Amino acid sequence: MVKDSELRHLRRCVELAREALESGDEPFGSVLAAADGTVLAEDRNRVASGDRTRHPEFELARWAAARMSPAERAAATVYTSGEHCPMCAAAHAWVGLGRIVYVASSEQLTSWLAALGVPAPPVRALPVREVAPEVVVEGPVPELADEVRELHHRFHAARG
């Protein structure tokens, strides 16, 4: 269950998603926190560069692999504005990161984008549990989901 004390990390994810949007990128943001809640790293989507693998969750997995022990990774939590895509879920599991807490689910995002007439991505959206069944996953977080939905609406409305 998501604790009230964790909402600050999720709010930061939404801020990072907003920063991505304001930079012309898809609105996703993520925070990596240690077991004690200390923020270790954060990132936002950077796929507008042309490299579609520049998701924040993937970047945080790579950061953790290079800088944290296996025990530290297992005790950490990745907070994110949107549920990990299959690529990011796999990276998370392979690196041995702990829990994932997301604001909006892949199912929610898929329905929002379909309602906007956005073409389906080249990789099917799957829940994290289908890709990485041993990872503890919590979400969605309804009190922030409307903000995330609005960011995606703004991004796709700007693209026509």
C-alpha cells in the first residue's frame, strides 16, 4: 500500500513528467529512492532525441546497476508517473530493483491514448506483473492520475 509519506516522490514524478512535456517530450518522470526514502536519482523521458529507449525507468535501472549493491537495489523503490513498459519492467527485474509504485497504469494510459485517437505503440502495453512477476508493484494512485492524464492530453493535442 502506498503510504502518505511516499506521495512526495510521486508528486515529483508528475513534476518531472511536466518538465518532459515542456521540453517537447512525452510526459513521464521517475524517482529512485533508497530503503529509507532518500532520493538517489531521478529522470524524465528523453525519447524526443530519437532514441526511443530513453525512458526514465530504464535510465534509473542502469544508474542503479552501476552505483548500488544488489542488496541496496533490492531494498529500493522506483516511483513513476506511469507503469513501466515491458522494456523498463525487464530492465528493473534484471537489475534486481525492489518495489515499483506508479501513478497511472498501462491500462489507463492505453485507454486515454485510444480515446485521443493515438496509434498504438510498436510494443504492446503489459502490466509489470506479466513481464516481471516477482517485482512488488503498487498503483495506480487515483489522487494524482488526473494530473498525469492531463499531461498526456496536452502532449498529444499539441501533435494534432
